Amino acid sequence: MNGLDWTLLALYMASMVVLSLFLGRGQEDADDYYVGGRNLPWWGVGISTMATQTSAISFISIPGFVALKPGGGLTWLSYELAVPLAMVFIMVFLLPLFRKLEIVSVYEYLERRFGGPTRSLLAAVFLLSRGLGTGVGLYAAAIVLSVVLELPLWVVIIGLGVVTLIYDTIGGMKAVVYSDVIQMGILVVGIGLSIVYALDLVGGWSAALDTIDAARLVALDTSVHGLGDLDPNAARKAFPMWGFLVGGFFLYASYYGCDQSQAQRELSTPSLAHTKYSLIFNGFARLPLTLAYVVLGIAVGGVFAKHPEAMKLLHKGQPDYMVPVFVLKYLPHGIKALIFSALLAAAMSSLDSSINSLSASTMQDFIERFARPKNARKQLLMSKGSTVAWGMLVIVFAFLLGGQDTVVERINKIGSAFYGPILATFVAGVALRRVGQAAVIAGIIAGVAVNVVLWIGAGDAVFWMWWNAAGCVVSLAVALLISLVAPARDVDEATLVFNNPEWKREGRWLPAYGLLVGFFALMLWALGRMPSLLDKR
């Protein structure tokens, strides 16, 4: 890194703040701040949603997993299997009600349908898990950047956190979405340039493939199902296709449809149709982006195979440092700055949306319910104050929790234990009229308890993706059983999907849903034939 590289990095960071100053003009109330006045373009929301999934960890971990990690390879693509199907579910069952009720927090729906305690419970779970998880994510991105940029870890954590917090606080959801669009553009260009330079160094695509073990090119693992047949001591870690397909459907339906950090953007477009366009875009675009990471892994892995001296530069031999080391050692100045800007962009796009959604849930689900501001201006100022508070907390969490591997793992698993029961709560709300608040809370407790038993009792023998399905099914079953004895009373009919006028108009969307299902089938076929599709020589 030379003066040119550092100057370009500084300009990138400064441009995000300047952009927020422009986008933050004209904010009058919380709707403007948290959902962009419900006037953001579908393409921006779609790209922003995808950018949030494309964290800095994805940029460095996926290529390293594909090329160098023991037991790694193209099985990472299995993560994408259920995305198109989950998008169809969300568009049919959840979005029509959320948009009709004109809410800011998705947990507000739960109060309308069940009551205040259900809303408070799930909002509190979101705040705790997302707050801690965001701090851990900030640390994970910062530790890699600190090593490759040769900066103290505390400088990177504070710098990354503060710059993101500044533009997030000033610009609100508009700044989140439009900065994510810019950051995604930088990321795609960065990936493309890295692939071009790597293939040039290694001698082309065929030469890169020659350096990859054939076992790494297998994308679908059908040898196990992940329900008790996994061997924790196996030399090659299993990635069961059925676990990713079934468990992944429940995970993505819950994450995209019921998690405030994702659903908040879906409430910021002008109409239900525009929100559906954004999710259709995501249903098609996530796989190509992940494929780009895979190609990057094969290309850069080829460079490391042909230049063994590069392996010695990996920090503690960790595969996650493969891409950063490649950039530092082999790319020209200026391009280095662009790639590291892409890394920063990936980190910031995940951080900004999490902080904004934490602030939104705090204000909407707690503060405004019990101490509503007297006017819109005060409401806006309190919202920005909440964003600042959460930004500072996330930075503190990064320092306190980031270096403790056991804590990080447990935080991630606790989040996974709740995704299925949370989805079950919303499904019961929109589709099962008999289920009331007592039944659904009992279901949540039962679903989480089952996942904890799987975690402690089965350990690594049960693939963690199955937790999402188990938690959801158990939660729904318990809620239904209790509702037979104590059915819900005085249900707001507007909270049931089948009473929504949009339900009768779903037929016009069938072609789009059919395309997504067809894309899923094509994905399944392509991933099953991945070795032969890649090796076209």
C-alpha cells in the first residue's frame, strides 16, 4: 500500500459521509428516517438487500473455503439452494399483510395479531441476537483488515464503526440503500478485476482448474442427510444437500421475511409490487454473485498453487487471508485500493443496515409504545439518538466479544435456535386463526427448547440447518395443540392473509413465481453437474 492507495481509501470513506449529507436532507419524521418515506426504488432495495448478505466475511471466506480450507470446495453453493423458494413464500404469505398495515417494525404486526407480550418478546430476541452478532461481525471484518493493512485492530474497529455510524445516522434508510448500491458496484468490479489478474498470473481458466482437487468441485453432497449421520471426526466436513434445502428454506423465509434487518427495507418501496420486484431480483441474483466468489476462489487458489511462496504469507496459515494477501502481493497500486475499498464496502453494507434496524426496533417496539414523542421532529431526533447509541454499543461488543471464539460460536448458534420458532409465530399469525397469544408463546418456548436439546444432546451429529425446520415445526405443532383447547378470541381479521384483498390478486404473480421455481430446478441441475460444467476444455 502506498500514498495513492491510502488516498483512494480515504476518499471512498469520505464519499459515504458526503452522500449521507445529501440524502439526509428533507427528513421530517421516523417514516422518512427508517423506511425512506416509503419511496425507495425496488432495484435499490433489491441491491441493498443482496449487499447486506455480501459481507466482508463472504468476500474473504468463500474464496478461501473453495481453494484452501480443509474439506472445503464448491459445497458452499448449497447455501443458495432454498433462496428462490423462500422468496416465493415471503411474497405470498407475509409481504401483503406487512404492506397493508403500513408498519415500520415487523414485530408491530405481532401485537396487532396476538398482543403486546409477543411483540416485546420477539423484538427483544432480535435486539439481543442482532446487536451481539453485529459486534462480532465488525470484529471479524476488522481483524482481517488490520492484518493486511498493518493497522492496529482498535483503529480499524473504531474507524469502520464510526464512519458507518456517521453516514447511517445522518442519512437513515436512504443512505443505507444508496450507499449499499454504490458499495455493491465497487464489490462487483473488485471481484471482476481480481479474477482477471489471477487468471492472467496462473495461465488461464484451464490452468487454474488443474490446480484444484477434483473433490473440491463437487457442489452437492448427497452422501449424508445430516440427521444424526454426520461424523464430527471425519477428515472432510459434510455439507448435506437435504439439510441445506429443507433447513435453508426455513432459515431464509425467517431471515428475509421476519427479521427486522431485512424486512425493514421491504417496507420502504412505494408499493407491494415494487417490494416483490426487489425480492424476485434477489431470488435470481444471489447465486450468480456467490458463483463469482467461487470463481475468484478457483482463480486465486491457482495462483497460490503455482506460487508456493505466497502460502507462507498467510496469517497463521488461515485460508481467510488468501484474497487479501493476493491483492497485496500481486495487484498494482490503485487497484489495491479499489479491492480494499470493496472489502470495506462489504463490511459497511452489513453494518449500516443492522444498526439502522436495531434503532428502528428500539424506537418502534419499545420507546414509542410507552413514551411516544410529542411531535415528529422530536421523534426524528430520538431515532437518530437511538442509532448513535446502537452504533456505539456494536463497537463495544466488537471489543468485548470478538476475540472469544467460544462466545462467537454460541452467539451464532443462539440466533439459529430462534429462526424456526420466529417463522412459526408469523405463519401462525397470518394463516391460523385459532392460534392465540398463549399458544404461540408456548410454541416459541417449545421450539427453542428442542433446538437447545439438538445443540447440546446431538452436537455435530445433526447438521445445524435442520434446527430451523425442527424449531418451526415443533413451535407450530405445540401452538396448534394448545389452540384446540384455548382458541384465540377477538382476532383482527385484517391480520389474516386469506382475508387480504391481495390474496385474490396473487394469480397475476404466478408467472414470476413459476420462474423462481424453475430457476431453483435449474440451480439443482447445474450444481449437480458442476464439475463437468466448470471443466470445459
